Amino acid sequence: MPKPFQVALTFDFDALSPWLQVTTASPSFISRGEFGPIGVERIRKLLAEYEQTATFFTPGHTALAYPQSVESLVGDGHEIGHHGWVHEALSPLSEPEERSVIERGIDALESVTGDRPLGFRAPLFDLSSRTVDLLVEYGFAYDSSMSGHDSSAYWCRSGDVASADEAFVFGHPVDLVEVPVSWQLDDVPFFEFVPGVPNLTGLGRTEDVLDLWKSEFSFLCENMERGCMVVTMHPQSTGRGSRIFLLRGFIEFVIDQGGAELVRVDAIAERFRADSPR
């Protein structure tokens, strides 16, 4: 019998790509991305130890740079999701530019994995006003970039009209499941440090982050009859040193509760589709 709670461990395998948005020349910045596949291998081994699968949202640029890492993840049964071409923010792009990002990402992932990705996560969780419609057009099954709920998937909408001067106009649901995320369940604000960037000053304690994530999971189990929780991590952050103990500790905490299963994000979307027809 399926367990009432689903927890998805997700990893944004950004590697070099976000640092190419900062600089195209600095070996120091680029080297931070080079740690990505090292972190992936540590995470892959840990997940195998517990016989768990996860979702790795991967830019097309990363898949072409590190195909062996992506292939090893596929071989272990992990899901590979779309995460842009080179970790671009989508909201500043024109429609042709955004289409190019989606298409290049699909082509790169398909060339490495042999499969077309069905899940999408926008880099920086940054969607444009047209992204939902484009994801439907390109045949994606789900998105995981928004935060409209903290314990349930929901249908994405098209046609919202947002204005600071008029009442918000809600659009209509479309055939795209949202599997929601949260910045407090993301490792970057706690762990990443970039000199001079105001929102990347984190050098947090792993113990504090583990306590926060445990509390979020406990709230879910104590206050909901069923639901989901999505944790977002980055191999170049959580794959380092003591932070692997954070991941191990959270996996063991979820398993020990007994009422939850660790799943890929596509499993959350599939259950929602079965239970909540549009």
C-alpha cells in the first residue's frame, strides 16, 4: 500500500553553468563548478547505500560537459530533469530566446540519456510569464519551480493577469503539474558564498539546516493526512565534506518515521494526476 507522504530529494546538477553567468574567464569561479561531478559521485554512492532514487535537474550544458556523470545517474535509476541550457534566468528572455533554451536543453539531455526529459525546473526558480504555456507545448509532464503550496502538488495555470493596480486575475488550469519548492528547503541560501553578492553570503551550520528540514517534514506528517515535500540541493554545495552528513541524516530521519517514502519527482506528479483529474 502506498505511503501517505512522498519526499523528493532533488539535486540541481549545475556544474560549470551558473559560474559562466558570473564570469567566462575566472578559473577560480569555474573551479567551483568543476566540483559538481565530484559531489554527484558522493551523492550517488550515498543514495545507492540506502537504495533510494532521486531527481537530478541538469542543464544541457552540464550534460554535454559531464556525460559520464549523467549516464551513471541514469544507470542507477535516477530521473534527469531539464534545468535550462546554461542555467539562464528565463524572465529576461524573449520568446525566441526562451524557446532556444528549452530546445537546446532537451536536445542535450536526450543525446546523453536517450530519453526526452518530462520534468522541468527553471534555473533560479525564475519563470517567465510564458514558460507554463511553453512547457505544455513541448510536452513536459510537470514543473518544479513555484511555491504555491508547501505540501501538495497542484495544476499550473495559464492566463494569469498580475497587476499592482487591479485585482489579480486567475487563469485556467493546464495539463502541467506543479511540484512545489521552497527556498528554505534549498541548500544554496545556507551554504553558498560569493563575494559581493548580497543573497549569497551563506556559510551556515549543517546542524541548523538539518533541524529546519526535519521540522518541515515533521509538520507535514503531523498536520496533513497525505502530501509531499521537495528538498532542493546542489552537488557542488551539499556534496562537500560535512554536508554529506546532512543528507545522510535527513534520509535516515525520513526513513525512520515510517509514513513516508523517498521518491523521484515524477512519482509525485504521477500520483497527483491519478488523484486529482483536471
